[in-house]
Amino acid sequence: MNTNDYVKYLTQTFVQYMDQPKEERQKLRAARKGLKEPFMLRWFGILPYLILFSFRRRNIKR
């Protein structure tokens, strides 16, 4: 990809983003945020998540 093509692509993307109404940008940002995995699962894998889940489950049964 040529440097001019890349700058053109970035400019077009930026202009499309700025042309959207603020409310629509906020909705898209919230939708992307909702699709993320929980922090513990994303950073440390499934094991800490399972340990936390088992502690919560044990406290509920008591």
C-alpha cells in the first residue's frame, strides 16, 4: 500500500466518523464495549474466573 493511499484511507475514515451524529457514535461505542469479555477472563484466562465463581456459589448455598 502506498503512503498516499494510506493517508487517503485514514482521511476518509476520519471524515465518515466525524459526519456521524454524536448520539450514534456513543451508541456504537456502547455496543462495542458490551461485546468485550470480562476483565479477569480477558487478562488471566478462565482459571481465576472459575475460582471466583466457585466462591460466589459457595456463599450463596450457606
